[in-house]
Amino acid sequence: MVCFAIIILILNAFGAFSQTPITHEFTFYVGCFFNGTAEVGFQLDNEEIMYVDFQRQEAVVTLPKFIVFDPSTFMAVYHVYRNSLRQKKNCLAVLDYVKVFEQSNIPPEVEDPPDSILYPSEEVELGVENSLICFVNNFFPPSINVIWTKNGDVVSEGVSLSRYYPNNDQTFRQFSTLTFTPKQGDMYSCTVEHPALERPNTRIWEVDLGHPSIGLDIYCGVGLTVALLGVATGTFLMAKAHFVQ
């Protein structure tokens, strides 16, 4: 992770702007790797708003659909793709320079193992299509393999994988989703493979709606018990006060 962090520190540009008392931070980041690939993106207050897809030779806006934004003017004024190509070239040039001193002066890269969680995107209802999200975070290098299973069988249909998103500490995060229709008793798993893991990390999620109101029952039961204890305590104190008098 050390080499990557050096490139980030050299080429990142930060700026703050505000037309209101609230200050915002705009970040332009560039990162490159020994395999010749590069990442270029733009963030507003640590949330990605745009990145450059070098394979498709275009800048991709990642703002939510409900935000109306025409990127054509921004891209034309700042020559986003052309400048991104230039920054990619500069980044790789610096990396070539780093390679010369890698073995003698730079410590080996530190690999960070990923954390992962598995959860449904919406409230689960039997027979209603939903999505399971496997969120993988805080890993380096950006090399993740995600395997989905249903009842022990590997599944590939309905699976999607996001690109890598950079974190502020030069680690990465990634999402994998599985579209599914909940059926009582079905069991799903998300297995994450990464070079920093001694063994694959597996998260399991099971469709269990057999007792949908058990949480409410427990809550009501505990509440009723506390209320009865309060009544009993109050009655005891009243009786004690009356006895003393």
C-alpha cells in the first residue's frame, strides 16, 4: 500500500468552496498501479460524483438520478478526459521512477484484509424480488473475488459487481449484489477472496420469516413486565407509607 499512497499524495488536489456558511471539499484523485492501470475520479465531501473509464474513453457521472446535472459544460471547460489521460501518464511515469528504488529503499507493500457484511437492500417479503448486498470494505490491494451461493450451490445469474471505490486511507471498497426472490428456508452466502486473507471470508444470510412478530411480542412482553413491576412497587410503597402512618 506504500507505493500507492505516495502516488496519491503527489497527485491529489484539494479545494474548498462555499457560497453559504457551510464549507464543502472537492477532491480530484489519481492513482496508478504496477500493472499499468489507473484510477481517476472526483469527490464532493468524500462522495464520488464522477470517474474516468479509460476503456470506454469517457467520464462517467455517478450522481443519484434525482440530482439534475448536465456534465457536458463541466467536461468541456475542464477537458476532463484529456486531462485525466495526462494525469494517468504522469502517475505511471512517477511509478516507473519508484520501481527503480523499490527493492532497496521502499518497504514491501502492506496488504490490508477486507471486512464484509451481507444484508438485503429492502424489507424482505416472501415471493417479492429483492437484492442481497455484499459490502466489502477497507482492503488493499484492489483485488477481490466474490462468490455467491444459494443453499450450497454456486450461483452467477443475477450477480453484479461494482468497480473499486477508494477510501481516504488509500484502501478500497466494493459492492456485489445478488437479485433473488425470498423463499422460506433458503440460505445464501457471500464469500470474499483476497490476498491478505489467510482463508476466504464467508457471510451467511437465511430467509427466516416463520415468526415475523416475535420481536414485537418480546418487546410488548418486556414492557408489560416492567409496567407490572412498577405497579407492584408503587402499591408496596403506598401500603408501607399507610402502615407507618
